[in-house]
Amino acid sequence: MSDCLFCKIIAGEIQSKKIYEDNEMLAFYDINPMAPVHFLVIPKKHINNLLELKEEDASLIGRLFHKAQELAKKEGCEEKGGRFVINAKKDGGQTVDHLHIHFLGGRTLGWPPG
């Protein structure tokens, strides 16, 4: 999608601090981190949000989560953990209409979240 911020990052039109990339996903640090470790994992395929995920994309979401946990471990969060988050649509707090997983770690996170 030409107006999607994350599609522009994938296309290289907007810079990001990448931590992983392959043919189906990209991971990069959040530009406005809410924790010492805060990165996003996004599919290169444009999917608006989790509520619009199609059955043929089910294995992709599994691979995104697997990569997110692998990167969380690499970032030093294996022992104490962190939070994996997917916001969906306006009421869920989604601000970019492109499916993405946030990982936040490196500090104790409260519940409920705001």
C-alpha cells in the first residue's frame, strides 16, 4: 500500500533501525520505545490487522511470533521475559494499519496496561 508507513519502511523509502530481515518479515526497533527493549516484527505482506488475518496467513503469524521470541532472547530478555503485543484497530490502540507485533522488555511492565 502506497500510503502505509510500514510498507514504506519495507520498501526502504523510510529508514529504520533493522534488527532482522528475510523474504517475508522485517524487525526493527521502535522509534518511540516504551521499554529498554522495544522492537516490532512485521510481515512484508500488507495485512491491515489481526482481525483481518486470512486462513492462508495463519502459518505466517506463527513465524512472526517465533522470530519475535528469538529476537527477544537475543536482546537479553530470555530470563526475565517481556510482553508480546498485537494491537488491532482504533479501540485496540493500533496506530499503523499494518499488522505488527511489539516486543517490550528490559523492565517490569505493569498490568493492566494504561
